Amino acid sequence: MKPSDLDLLNSVSEPSLSPDGTHAVVSVQRPDFAADSYVGQLWSVRLDGSAPRRLTRGFSDSSPRYSPDGSLIAFLRSAPSVRPQLYAMPAAGGEPVQLTDRHLGVSWFRFSPDSARIVFSSRVPEQGRYGTLDGVPAGAEDPRLITTLNYRMNGAGYTRDKFVQAFILTLPDLTAEPFIPPVGRAADNPDRDQVPTGLPEAQQLTSWDADVQNPVFNADGSSVLFTAALHEGADTDLVTDVYELRADGTGEPQRLTNLAGDRLTVSHPVQSADGEWLYYLGQNVSGSGLDFVARNTALYAAPMADPAAAVRLTDPEGMDLAGGGILPAGGNGVLVFNLSRGACELLRVNRAGEFSTLVSGPRVVTGTAEASGAVVVTFTDQQTGGDVALVDSTEPNGLRVLTDFSAAFREKAGVLPLLEETHPSADGYPVHGWVVLPEGEGPHPVLLNIHGGPFSQYGWGLFDEAQTYAAAGYAVLMCNPRGSSGYGQEHGRAIKEAMGTLDLQDVLGFLEGALASHPELDGARLGVMGGSYGGYLTAWTISQDHRFTASIVERGFLDPLSFIGSSDIGWFFSEAYTGSDPAKVKAQSPFAQVEKVCTPTLVIHSEEDLRCPVEQAQRYYTALKLRGVPTELLLFPGENHELSRTGTPWHRRQRFEHILRWWARWLPTPANPGSETSAKDSEPAAAGV
């Protein structure tokens, strides 16, 4: 894969299945260089194996869902400078009809059981901000008075002046005469309060100083379930609850979780089809409400008649259901997504806590739907960025793949295989990961990649980073050291208040094991790179180990102390991971060790990153520069912490090009040659490390 191949990489939304179980609908999205945006449409996928068919031709159509009666498909549509709005169209075919015109767009929706209404989420801006007042741009808005710890979020900016609220609308007759906007005399009607828009009126269901997440109707459509932090002290902990509110907006919300002394962060509430049981996902954040480190997500169930009698159905020590939401399944169970050793499995769990695995193996399940006995999934693996499959136990892998949305990518870019390997750390602990080898005999320079999180994981999905670097002639190493998810809570919590210890030991153990197992790797030409926590561990590594020719530190968590006040999550993240003892925090800080660094380092950051703020990169770069370490600072305007995953297509391409330029300078390959000047420049510094 070359950086210019990025626009061939399709991703696929979670599926929705027609009630008769014959058709699935998905959104297929891709980066588009010409538009410098993400484009995509809805596709219909027949379960009988017929060729998939494009349903819509919008600029960016996403999040499709069938209505429960199968008559409609609703989805979100956006365009350049146009926020996502809710649309619906007849499932049998027809023109999509716009249903909303929310100032900040729509982010989530679900149908009522009778298919007559939709509940949706939308941010509600404070009047006078975000373009709600003509002639008042962002720079001229009134000052913000901050009195809380939690007031910003990466990718969203300030949050307390635009909370997410829940709305309900009644669906119009999509077959009726289309609305014709009045003009001239018809528009200038003194008896009319406002010019009609033709859009159905949406009732705002909530208006609290809190974000209302994942609203869904209950089983009979009389109420709405959602998650929010409405308790006293919500600004000082991570606890959230499931609430129930009457769908007509009357009455007070009823709290349904954390009723027996639990302290959970909960999400994705759903009711059983008979309305008797509530299911939700929860993370135990302990008595403080802040101990989130490596807390696996578990499934809970509670009788609606007595929600305080909730029971945990899955064991969080060995199972992590953070791979997706919850889907009610046939009978008395639900479908959930389990993260395990780089895979995401699909499980069916019943109210007794008994589970069966529907999909496993070397793949990452990203979504599922069930109807009339059929179960479909969307997934990614080594060969695809996203496809649709029918769960079929008669097939060799338990799946009958129905689409091939990555065919053009494979044909042009090619895909190099993942080699699964396990190597011992210095203390003998097994470190699991993958190696991607470039074509040719070698010797190949090696890039040790370190993932973010740290409670995250590399996995079996098609990964553009590994493919790009391997195609440029580098052997790519990726592992899940202690601190990662997918290997149990003990594995993840091993680095709590001990960052830069066992995790460093593990990535170096995997590197040494791979070098010993692959004589085609060049152990004298090594690079190390990573983003976010991966940027942290890269910066820490080059302060402790000087075997690496060069490094790349991207969007790094580099100074735990300044992170506390500058990051959107700094008020709880730093202390949870590094502790509060000043001496111990300093002993885990890459910035406090910067005087030991002599490795040439490219520092990459986004100017609007609120997760790991740009000051982390600027201070680190300046410290290296003042010490005479060869270094560069690459800043991306208009981007946030998600640049490498969801940044604009051109910026993502330019990021790859700069990364390859840096490696061409310090670790040139035949496929990624450096210029004579850069090669000469690299010689003295390379020889000195």
C-alpha cells in the first residue's frame, strides 16, 4: 500500500437486517482525495448471495436502519459544510425524505417498536454560540466561565454549552405529496408565525446539563431508555446510569442502575422483547468512581420490576465486551462483542450468563444484526477493510461472506500477511503480537510499532499503517504488551502506577524475539514509533535504550504533570495511571528523562488535539532541539487526536508521506530510498546512537 492508495480503503457500517431476514443494509464509506472528505452511500446486500446493490447516491450516507415493520430505511446524510441530518425512504425504493434540520446535526437514532416514531440525539447549542446568532463568529462569542472539571472533549471542543439531548419525532407519510416551499406572497403571510419547512416537528425530550447517550424506546414504546450522568457529583467521577423517561416527556426520569451500591460506567441499554428485563454494559470504576484503568466491560441484566436486583452475567476478568453495543437476540438473550487477543468475537449470552460463540478466529467483528433466525455481521480481517457475512455454521470459518468491498484495494495496493507470533519478555512473560514482512529476501530494517491506549490492542483487522510501512520495505512489528486490552484485567492493570516498566520490557522482548526468529531482519537498523500512549512509550524507550537509529513520537502523552490541566481527560487519567506521588510520577515521565535522549526523533501532532494537547509535543520538541538532537516537529492544522484514523484524507496521506520521508532519511530501503543529502546527513547521528 502506498499513501496514494488510501482512497481505495472502504469501511463498512454495522448492518441492519430486514425483518424477514432476506436483506441487509450497510453504509460503505471511503476517504476521497478530490473532495478531501469521506464519501459513502447505502448498499443493499441480499443474503442469498446476489450481488450487492447501491441504494443511495448522497455525498455521505451513514448509519442505516430498517424500521421494525420493514417498510422504511432511515439513515444519516451529510455533505461538505452540512451536518448529518436524519432521512428516511421506503425500503421498497424511492426518494429519501429529510426529517431533521438540527443546527449541530444528528448523531444517533432508533425506531419505536411500531415504526411510527424515531428517537434521536442531537447537540443543542447555547444561544449566541456556534453560529446561532448572525454576525457573531466563534471569535466574537461571549467569554466562557468554567466551573467544572469536565468541560471539553477531543473532537467536540467545549461541551457544556452544547449538551447532547434526546428528541422524538413522528414519521410523516413518505408517499404523500412532496412539500413545496412557499415563495413570494405565499411566504409573506402575516397570519403565519414562521415559514413552514416541510419537516416533521421534533419534540425535545430532555434538557439537562448532561449528555444524553444512546436513547432507545422500551419494548412497548411508552418510554425511552438512555444513559447519562445526572447524579450529584457527576463532574468528579466517571459514573453513569441508565434512566427511563416517559416518551411523552412527562414525569421525572427513573434511575435503573447503580441502585445497590455499585459504581459503574454504563452504556447501551436495551430491553428484552417482552419488556421484563433490562440489559446494559458496565465498567466497575470502584468506590472512587475514577479507577477506570484496565476495567473490562461486562454484561448486566436486571428485572424491570426490581432493577436493584441486577446481576452481572459475564466475568470481566477474562472477558471484555467493549467491542460494541448490545443487540437483543431471539429467546431470552442478547448478542455482544468480546475483545480477545487481537480479535473481536460475537457472543450470544442468555439471562443465566451462559454464552455461545457465534463468530471467532482471526478477524474483528464490527457490527451485527439478527432477524427471522438469520444473523449477519460486518467484519475486518487481513484481506478486507470491511465486509458483510452471514453467520453459517456449515461454512469452514462459520461465515458465508456476502460482499467484497476491498477487491479494488487488494488489486492495486496488495496486502501483505500478518504473521502471528509470541515471544518472551525479560521475565519470561509471553508477549503476543504480529510481524508483517516486506517482499524480498532482506536484510530488512525494522519498525517497532507501539499502539495507543494503553488499554487497547493491535489486532487482526486490515491496518493501513502496517501495510504502508511494509510496502515501503520495512519489517513491521506490533505487539500487545502488559497494559493492553484483550488479555484479562491483570494483564491490563500491570502497569498501573508503573508505566515504562513491564510495558517497555515487553515490547523490547518481542523485538528481540522477532529478530532471533527472522534472520532476514536487520538488527542494526531499528526504528521505533507510536501514537498517544504509543508516543509515550516511544519517548520513554529512546530515553532508556539507545539501540534505535531513529524514532517517531506522535500525539504523545509526554508529561503527566502538565497533562492534568491541559488534556480533556487529564483531571482523572494521569493520576489513575501514574499515581499522585510526585517522585513516582516523575519517574514515569518521558519529559523528565528527555536529557537522556540522543535518538533522532520526528514529533507529529495535531493543533486541535484536546486528548494529548499540542503543548506536549511543542515542549518535547523544544527540549530535543535545545540538546542538539536531530528533530523535526510536524503540526497538522484543523486536526485532533484522531488524525491517523479519521483526519481529512489529504492530511492522512501527507502524514504517511512525511513518515516515509523521515524513515527514508534514517533507514532508507530500495522501496523508500533517501536522497544523497539526507543519507549523508544521517550518517554521523546514526553512528553515534
